[in-house]
Amino acid sequence: MKWALIGASTIARDYVMNAIRAQAGHEVHSVLSGSPARGAEYAKAEGIPHTAADLAAALSDPEVGAVYISTTNEKHHAQAMAAIGAGKHVLCEKPLAMTVGEAAEMVHAAQRAGIVFGTNHHLRCSGSHRAIRDLIADGRIGRVLSMRVFHAVHLPQHLQGWRINDASAGGGVIPDITVHDADVARFILGEDPVRVTAQMAASGMGEGVEDSAMSVWTMPSGAMVMAHESFTHPFAGSGLEVHGTEGSIFARGVMTQRPVGDVELVTREGREVVPFSDHDLYTQGLADFAAAIRGEGTPAATGWDGVKSLAVAHAVRAAAAQGRALNVDYGGAQ
């Protein structure tokens, strides 16, 4: 499978290209950038044989079978719809689109076309998160009562730009990080948030968009999830806790792109260090996507997973803006 990169992005360069190349028979064939000069420089530096002058040229190449979309958020919908129309499999960065309706349209179109469509929610591909999910599924902590996700970090200078100052491009911590935490909660707990209450603020970095948010989500089981996301916390660390009737799970340093961190299970029997695989998150995600193309299973995070994480993030932002609890509208997501 030959891939076109739609977007000469940092995440493609640092993580996704190597994950594509780690799959047998897969290679990065071309890259498209909004700046032809940047695209040419990027292709030369990363050993990509071709550049595309525009989206139509990238998608009309018969050698390309799949695309990875990592442009700014407002471009995802049009680019994904064009790729689906050209018969290319699509792996799209989160959030899938600017609205839940647009995201659902993308997934429906892929289904009709018989195209594999995945959301690049990397955290559910980590060994730590999969080990935590397994502990819960095995009943090690009993009935889940609550979950806390702390994902307040400091956004590095080279990643700031539109994320902190351009609402029209999908900037703000809620579409950037809350959407990840929504997927983490859904993946680990196996259920979808029903109702949310939230607050958001610009605490030192946001320029017209929020850079910090806190929210509480009610799950169908009655469990509560508390989430904290920020771009402005250099020393807070990140992680999650899940508390149940028979035990608790404490995980630190696991809300990251690297296979690091620590997981501990605490029960009546005492404290237990939980081992987990240290495989590369993106290589796992691409392996699952490649298998789905072969007809073996589904992507690690499907298109509908992306729709649902976006729906939760939208509900958090709306609840914070309106100052009241709101039900999550999944827009008919399957």
C-alpha cells in the first residue's frame, strides 16, 4: 500500500511516517502541503519520492491507496470526502471535523464506498491503556464508580500557532486534548458519556480560544468521569485513575505519545505494579489499520469512535459556554 500524506505536519514526521513504513509492503509515496516550497523541503528531508501540487493531484495518483490527513481541523472534512470519492482508504487526525454532522457524513460516505476509515486516536493503542481496560474487564476493581483524567500539560512553542489563536481552524484545548480524553474514557470504560457539565478559561496562552477546561461526565452506568485539560501547566504531569468497589487503578505519565508511564493496582490484597507492553503506539495503530484494509478486523479507533469523541468535546465546550449541564448529542453515531 502506498500512502499520500495530506499535510506536511509535525505528527506525520515524528510518528506516523515511521509507523507506516513499519508495516510490510507499506510506504509513504507523496506529501501535500499548503506551501509547495514547504512540501518540497519536507519531502527531501523525509525521503518521500513525490510531492503533490494540490489535493486533486495527490488523489488522482493511481499508485496511492491510502491517505493520512493531518492538516488543520477545518480542512479535514473536505479532504476526507475527496479522498473517499477517489477510492482511497482514510486515516484522519482527530478531531475528525468542525461539527459532529460533518464527521458523521465522512464516516457514512466511507461506509457506502467500502473504504476503511479510521481516527488516529493513538492513546487507545498504548500498552498501558489496554492493560487498564483489561483489568476493569476482568473485574479486578469491581464495579466502576469514577474515573479521573488529568491531562494538563504545557503546549510547546513549536506546536502553538493556530492551536492557541485560531478558532476558525479548530484551535483550543477542547478540540485538541478533551477529544482525546473522551476517547480514552470511552475505550477504557466501554460506555459513552451521557451528560456533561464544564468550565473553560484562557489561563495565559489562549488568544481568543480556551486553553484550559475542566468537566464532569455522567456515564450510563452511573459512574462519573472528571477531566482536566490545559495547554498551560508545565509541571502538572498527566495520567488517569479509575476507582471501583473492589479496587483502584493509578496510572501516571500515560497520556503521551510514547510508551511510558507507570500503572498500579490497589486492592485489599495490597499494591501491585501492573506490567504492560512498551510497543510503539502509532505502529500499533497503523498495524490495526493495515489489517482492516486486508479485511481483518477494524481500525483501532473507527470513524464512529472519532464522531463520538468529537460529540463529547462539543458538549463540553457548549456546557462551559452556557453554564449548564448538557446531554451529549452523538448525531446518530453508531
